[in-house]
Amino acid sequence: MDHLVKDALEGDRRVDTQDVDSIQRALITYMVRVVGTDPRSAGPRDWFLTVSHLLKGILSERGMTTSRAQYGQGTRRVYYLSMEFLTGRRLMKHLLDFGVESKMREALEGLGQDLDAIAEEEPDPALGNGGLGRLAACFLDSMATHRYPGYGYGIRYQFGMFSQTIEDGQQVEHPDNWLHRGNPWEFVRYGVNYPVRFHGRIVCFKDEKGRQKCQWVDTEDVLAMAYDMKVTGYDSPVISNLRLWSAQSTNAFDLRYFNQGNYIEAVKDKTTSETLSKVLYPMDSTVLGQELRLKQEYFFVSASLQDIVARHLRAHKDLALLPDKITIQLNDTHPALAVPEMMRILMDVHGLDWEPAWDLTRGIFCYTNHTLLPEALETWPIGMLEHVLPRHLEIIYQINHDHLQQVRFRFPGDMEALRRMSLVDDSTQRIRMAHLAIVGSKRVNGVAALHTRLLRENVFPEFDEMSPGKFVNVTNGVTQRRWLLQCNPGLSDLITEAIGDAWTTDLTALTALEPLAEDSAFRARFMAVKRINKERLAVHMKGLTGVMADPDSLFDVQVKRIHEYKRQLLNVLHVIHLYITIREGGAPVPGPRTVIVGGKAAPGYHLAKLIIRLINDVALTINNDPQVRDRLRVIFMPNYNVSNAEVTIPGADLSEQISTAGTEASGTGNMKFALNGALTIGTLDGANIEIKEEVGDDNIFIFGLTADEVAQTKQRGYNPWRVVEEDADLKRVIDMITSGFFSPQQVNRYHAIRDALFEEGDRYMVLADFRAYLDAQAAVDALYQDPETWARKAILNVARMGLFSSDRSIHTYADDIWSIKPMEL
């Protein structure tokens, strides 16, 4: 190594990423000159920083080339605004995308280092919570892979959601300080910062031409500073960008207060301002928490739009060209304030009149809806908006006035239509953000066929009737690069050996695997890969929980956000039924099973947190019962995140996708599990319907009420008490929970769950679907006893997942919504 250190100190060399010697020299150069550590005493963290900075240089060069090409070609761009981007660890992804993993591994081995150990030094970026953020990350990957000019905008959360531990069976939240040792992938753009204003008052006047003009004055300002993270595509020269905003105070330190000895007041402005980018989704059970959430949303929207408009004017000078040169995608309602903010920028900053500004705004935005649940459709109190964003409330009122005029023309005399379509909910004095996003966008899309149909028919029927063709469907997808190629190398290698590697950028190529489902030798190799993945998962869970799972058992996995509609509770009811059956020797005795549940509950969502505690109480009972634990184990995986998912998904046998029909917009976990060879048990909800259509009825376990049947059952007068009284197995399970069998120290611990099921009417039909779920699980047990048939079905699931690539989603967006073309480089 000494001669490499000597060479590094004598002169820099451009790295040849396909030459091991060149990589080694470059590594030592970066270790010495950038990281500042002697290679002979460097630890894994030093090596992680060294490899990262080497790759960061390549990212920067390619990013500049991409940016110059975009400006040179006058390319139309899409800007993707999202409160979440769950990108996952970057090191292995960049190596994979650049095609240099094997060379880097060899170079590091020659220097006495292990790439896998080095990669473990990287924390998960805590920039999201669940499917919304993972979807956004998949989309950026697909845009870069297929050379679409895309750009992401979000917030650089210092602490992200929270780090979850389980203590005494309960969720405990801790700050997820993923940045405490810095982030080597980010580029700090000190020269890119914008003021974001809050509070203040509005002053209106007539200009020299007699036109009404307004100014927002006496505001409290925060500075948004840009941090860029480069996004690579697989085997692609195009580099996309993810720009994250960090809140900075405009008055970071008051020396006058400091000199008076008032040290707290001296930094008060800095502390208050920087809370905006501290934590993802502050707890909104208080007015202050709600106001902080509103400020967060506006903070990132305002900074992003100021940046987008400034970039446009550097290249084109003419604001009238905005709809021709840019499209802005609103990922859910969190960025919906972009609509009035764009109007404010165009009118108050650039002097446009209302009509031309509104025409430009409606030609720029598109909106993705991600929910069917009324309570999840975001609204804001009018009083809070008036206090925090008074100018925007005025603009929203004007948008609503003009909108309702059109509603009156389309539905004359229909006061109910006016009430339902208004941006203002008069009964609650709140602004409906989904309505604002719909009115201000040229396209609105759902994320699965059922979801889009229900949006059009049930949630926004008048909007659909008023603007035919505005609502379209783009079924979600996942990137096969991270969710197969990277996280499941054994299966990836087996697939590539069998059919080639075209599937890495065209997932429909997996159909070539179908004939191999009938090949016994291929089935054996396929299941051998699954066995290795299960062993890896078992070791991983042992390290997290202390509970060792038997890889010979069926790995039954439900990992997702903890929510009533996702019905982790139904899963637990089945587990308790299995426990009773095994303990009492009921027939048929189910095969060995390990039930794995993971996910976070929102800090203020008390019932979801209680469900987590029930899962852990049930697990404690089962895992310590010598009569049962060899045939049934229950594991709650704490702090479920992207890195845990990359181990969990390849090791799953059964994928639990059991939300109440009509509640899940799409889901992407269902796609990842099937792509990795797990069979799905699920309801006809979200993308499960399309997965069923693709893989075939015989290769998926579907159960339960459909969305239409759920609605009909509720309309007829659903009685959960009667369901329980008519099902002895269900009654016994419920009695065990409510009598304190699993919580003898506190027998009434789960009465809130009882109340949700009975007093509140079992809103998510857990009891109604219990018997059908048990029957489907019995079919799972029977099939798992036939390994050859199980393997055949698992292979067919993989082979028929071509539709569910985020590449297909992005091609659809590009053609039908964004009107963008791949770049030429």
C-alpha cells in the first residue's frame, strides 16, 4: 500500500473504473486528499467516505454533462414535488448503476477491505415513511435509467420520521439522526437559497394602469438552502437531481442579546426557523404541530417554485413558455399549495394579471391522488391559513369563486354539487387541498385501476363529469434494479443466466421464465436461492429481536405502515386462531409457520400503537409456549425501513396484502414481494386486482369482500356482533384478547380494540372477512406442503410481473401526462 500512498501524494490520476489498479490508486488518493486519513490506520467509516467521494466525483461530472445537454437541447423537464423520497442507501446502487461493483470489490479486497462491511457504514436516509417515499425514489430511478429529464424536490429532514424500538411490547420513538456523521452524497449549494415568507398582512393598491395589485408585507422570513443529491440510472449516462431544502434563519445570531447574557434569546430566530426541516410529519395532534406541518409544506413548495421559475428564466426569459418547457407533478396533496404559490409568483413578483397567470398555472401542474379515505384527504383550517399564509388564502378564495361560477354553468340549480365541489368546506371552515389540486391541474391520476375508478365514481364524480378525460390511471410500479437486481443477487443471477439481462431495463422480458416453471432442475435452483434468502433473513431478525426463525417454516410476512385499514389486526386474529388450533391439536394441524410483522405507527395514532402492542403480547405468549413455538413463531421487526426491506422481501414466502377492499390506493410492497417469488394472499384491493389478472387466479390467494360488497354490506346495516356470535372460532379469539389472556397484568389493555370492532362498527370489516381469510390461509398451508407446486407458482409470479415496473409507470407518465421525451446524450 505504501507505493500507492506515495503515488497519491505525488499526483492525481483520472480513475479508470474498469481497471482494478486504477481504482486502487484513486481510492488511496481520495483517502489521503479528501478524507484526510492514513490508509494504514483507516477504519470502515473512512473507507466508506473514500469510496463515496470517489463516486461523487463521477456523479458530478455526469451530472454536469446531463445538465448541459438539457439546456442545449431546450428539453422539456418534469419536476416531481414530494414530501417524501425514500431513496435507500446509495453506495451499492451507484456501483451497480455504473457497472463497477465487481471491480470495486476486487480493488478493495486487494487493499484488505470488504465492500459489504464498508456498505454497512451507510445509514438509511430518513427522508420518508412508507410507500409514498419509496414510489418517488423508484420514479427518479426510472427517469434516469430511461433518460427522461426529471428533477425531484423535497425537504432535507434532519431527523426524518423516527427510529422505532420496541420496549415492553410498545413502540417507542427516538430521533432518527441520520445526518449526525454527515452525508457524503450531498452537494451543498450555498449560492442557491430563497426567502420563504410567513404571517404578515396584505396591502392592495391600484397601479399606474388602474389594475389591482397586492403586496404581502411585514412577513417573518426563513431562508431555504439547497442540497443536491445525484440520482443515477442503471447503465445510463443521464444523472437526475434530487434537490432538498434545509431551513436557515435569516437572522441566525443576535449579538445584542448575547452580550446582555440572554443566550437563549440570541439564537431564538435560528432555532425557530430551523424546526421547519427538522422532522418529517411533526405530530399534528396539537395546533402548534398542525401549523408546523402547514409551514413545512409551504416552505418546500415556495422554495421549489422560486427555483423552477428562476431556472426557466435563465434559459428562456419568457414566462409564457412555462407550460411548453416544464411540467410539475404534485405527489399527493402535500405540495398542493404550489397552485396558489405559482399564482402569487406570477402576479405579485412578475406582474401578470389574473387570467394569464391562471392559464399558465393550469397548464403546468398535474396531481397524483394516493388515497380513497376521506380522513386522509388533506384539509387546512381557514383561520390557520389566514394567520400563516394570508396572501394564499385570498388567492384560494378567488380560485374558488371562479371555479364555482363554472360549476353553476355545468350543474345549474344543483346546490349539492356546489357544496361538494367547493374548495371551501363551509361546515368545518376548512380548505380542501385535493379540490385545490384538481382545479389547478391539467391532469389528475389515480395509481391503480380500481383506485382510479373509485376516484371517478365515488370520491370526485362531479369533477370527472365536469372535466371529461382529466382523470386518468397510471398504475404504480417498482424499480427492478433495487428491488430484485440489488436486493436479491442470487435470484437475479439465476434469472440472467436463464434468459439474459434484458429484464433489468424491460421487465416484460421476464415472461421468458414461464416455461422454466415446468423444469424441475430450475425449480430446485429457484428454491435453493429462496432458502439462502430465508436463512439470511432469519439471522437478520435474530440480530434485531433475539428470536430465531426456522428457515424450513413458511415465512408469512406483513411489513408496511401500521394502520387500521391495512388490517394487521386481521393477521393477529388468524395467528391467535393458529395458536389455539396447534395447542389443542385441532385438525388439520397447520404446517410450521413464522409470522413476521413490521411497520411504524404514527406517534399520535393510539389504536395503531395498541395493535403493535397486541402483536408483541401475542408473540411473547406463543414464542415461550413449548407446545407451540416449534410450529408457530411470531416476530415483530422493529424500525422497518428500506434496508430491512431489502433483506425481508427476498426471504418471504407469503406476502400479506389484506387491506379492506376499496381503501388501498395501489400498494407497491405487493409488487416487490411477487417479483421476488413470494405468493400473495390478499383482497381485491389496489394493485392486487391487476396482479391477480397478470399472475392468474391459480397463483394468488384472494379472499374477502370486494369494494362494492363492502359498500353494500354497510348500506344494509352491518352488525359485527352478529358476525362474532355466528362464528365460534372468531368469538373465542376475540374473547381471548378482551379477557386479558395475552395481557394478564392489565386485563382491560385491549378494550379500545374491542370498542373499535363493536362500538364503532368494525369500520374496516375485520370481523366480516375473518372466515374467508382463515379459508384462504388453510389453502396456503395445504399448498406449502407441496413444494414442487409452490415453486411452480412462485416462478410464474416472478415471470408475470412485467407490468409492475416503475419504468412502465414512467413511460405512461411521459407519454400521456408530461409530454416529455428521452434525452439524447
